[in-house]
Amino acid sequence: MAESVYDVIMRRRSVRSFLDTPVEEEKVQQLLDAAIQAPSGGNIQPISIIRIEKPESRDKLAKLAVNQPWVAKAPLCLLFCIDFHRTGKWAQAEGASYGGEKALMSFLLAYADVFCSAENAVLCATSLGLGTVYIGMVLAAMTEIRSEFGLPDKVVPVVALCVGYPKKIPAGITKLPKAAMVHSERYEEKSPEELKQLYREKYGDLTADVKKYFERTYQEALEMEEQSRPGFTDKVARLMARMEVGNAAQLLFKMRYPDEAMKRMGESIIKSLREAGIECL
Ligand SMILES: Cc1cc2nc3c(=O)[nH]c(=O)nc-3n(C[C@H](O)[C@H](O)[C@H](O)COP(=O)(O)O)c2cc1C
């Protein structure tokens, strides 16, 4: 019996360890069909997908995406871009005018389109026995990636998707319980204690065995250690001790995604967007 979409969704995991086996062209075409078939605001589809398969190109992308080794090791990488260039050029050729790059609403719709499209490819890949992982860090190297992969003005990378046959599928990833995320009719406020309990269901407690804790909270560190930086998790553990990180919230917001760093990155993304002729932010 064919696997249900629900079952595919529930068994999907981000995969960061890939076999060298190439993805068959027939399967690549299916992923691309699934991506193109996705919902799109106004069905305008202002996106482009760059296939990146040459090892030297994957190496370059891996380095630009802050040295994530799995980007180089996955046999296929799909770079999902907002493309106001093609859409505007077509509109102009047909005697219309489209300035998506000047309108925040068009930008937000195009950004959402990218993820509808990419997630269709993810689920299709999962159902075909392939593994995937999103690479959001392409945002941090937008200008360099545009230049490396020949993206014209008004075309910007939003996310990359690594695709390949999994060598290993992580088991420990947990999600929030429904009670934390779903409200009935109106927003239902939770007390700090209730929230701590709900988040603890997801992350568990930080124990002396930091590696075990990373299976739920920081798979990237485990893969980084295995694939390119021996001793990485011990280094992270030492940093956690130095910064007095004692739980998942502190790991996330004191160490991995502190507000100041996120703000700086956002400012640099706005600058890159403007350099690309996207001026709505
Ligand atoms: C927008 C977005 C950006 C992401 N960027 C990265 C990334 O740069 N590197 C990476 O290894 N994983 C990345 N991920 C994968 C997440 O780390 C992963 O989805 C999360 O840890 C939950 O694991 P799961 O996908 O197995 O449920 C990204 C996911 C999303 C949705």
C-alpha cells in the first residue's frame, strides 16, 4: 500500500549525512515538478531554482553557507531564489509593468512561495527515499552567492535544499506538544511554569551527557564533529559552561541565535537586497 502523506510528513527528518550515490534524473524531475506545482500567491510564481551538482560548485556553496560540510557532500543542491527579474521582463514583453522588487507585499508573497515550493520538494524527496536539509544560511552570503551563481539583479537566494540518499537519519528530533502551539477560538495565554513544562517535553533536561542532549537540540553540532571538526561538541560544551548555558532556551538565545547577532545579520541582508535592486525593505 502506498505510504500516506501524513506518514511521509511524520517520518521526515533533516538529513545531514549523505551517501555518494547520485540522485536519478527521473527523481530530480519529480522533485522539480513537485516544487513547481506548489501554491503561489496569485499563481505568479516569481521564483527560480538553480540545480547545483558539480562538486566544485557544491564546495563553494558549502563554504559560503558558513562551512556546513553536508552542503558539499549532498550530491544535489537546489538553490531556491526569489526572481523578480524574470517576472518583470515577461510583464514588460507583454506590455505590462511589474515591480515586485519595490513592494513589500510582493516580496512577502514571493518569500512564502519559495517555502511552499521547497517543502513540496522536501516531501516528494522523502517519499522517494531521499533525505533533505534546508540551508537558510545562504541568506548570510547573499551577495557572494549571487555573484558565484550568476544571479541577475532582482534575483536573490532565499534557501538551499540539499538532497541525497541518507547515510544516517537522525531519530532524536522532537517537536512541541500541540498544547503549546494550538489555541481554540482565541489565544490562550500560558503561565511561565506551564510553558517551561511544555518546552521540557520537547527538549528534555540538559544532562551531564551533552552529546545525548544535542540529539534533540543541536544535531548540526553532532554532524559537524563527525564530518569535519573532531572535538567540536566538546568545544561547544566548554563554551556552554563558560556562558552558563543550562537549558534549551539559553542554548538557543544566549549562544546560537542571540538577538544582537540576528539583528546584525538582518541589516546585512537588507543591504544585500538593496544591492540586488530589491528596495521594499
Ligand atoms: C528556514 C530554515 C533554515 C534552515 N537552515 C539550516 C541550515 O543552515 N543548516 C542546517 O543544517 N539546517 C538548517 N535547517 C534545518 C533545521 O535545523 C531543522 O529543520 C530543525 O533542526 C528541525 O529538525 P527536523 O527538520 O529534522 O525536524 C533549516 C530549516 C529551516 C526551516
